[in-house]
Amino acid sequence: MNLDDILQQWSVDCEIKHNLEESSRETPKVHSKYLGYITQAKLLLRRAEDNQQVLLKNKFLWYNGKLSREEVESFGWDPDPFDGLKIMKGDMSYYYESDPEIQQSEAKIVYYKTMIETLKEIIDTLKWRHQQIGNILKWRQFESGS
């Protein structure tokens, strides 16, 4: 499941068909589909946040020289994160913010949050589909002179 797939599916599912009765009957099925997606996305977000917390702890220990050489090598990291430079505590945030693994982890979290926001919008639209169908029916009645 990715955002592009969801948006592609929504471009088809958002259409209200000419047969309003059929569209009305399909709404709960479509709602259920996107409810399943948002549930999965929330679980993926939680897992990504948990993984990031572990990564941040390990990076903290690495940057502060508190990991053994074996631990550092098991992560595949350089034993000297600063290439021999002496770093002040106040400058550590620059290293955390520019660390590629931390950036990748943060990007994953932002991606899942964006996916959840998109799915919430889709579900909100589906909640009001009956109103849209009702408006179409009223317009058809108006056009027919009733």
C-alpha cells in the first residue's frame, strides 16, 4: 500500500455513477475499503515511530562514544562518527539533523502521516456522499419541473 496507489484508486472510487441507487449501495463498501487502509497506515506509522526511537537512542550512543566497537560494526557505522574532529555538545544537533538514517526515518514518518491525512479526507468525503446524492436527486427533480 502506498499513497500513489490510494490516490489512483480514489480517482475511480470518488465518482458517483449515473445510477444513483448503485452508487448509494456501494458507499459502505468503499468506506470499508478506505477504513481498512487508514487502519493499516496507522499501524505502519506506529511501527515507524517505534523504530525511529530505537534508532535515535543508538545514534545518541554512537555519537557520544558509548557503543562498543563490535556494536558499531554490527550497525555498519564508522567507529569515528566525526572523522577525528572534536565536536562541542551544542553542535551535536547538526549531526543528528544531517544523519542520513535519521532523515530517512523521519521521511518515512512524514509519509505515513500524509497517507493518514489523505485517507481521513477520503473517508470524510464518503461520509457526506449521501448528501451529494440527495443534491443530485433534488436537481433532477428541479430540472423535470417537479
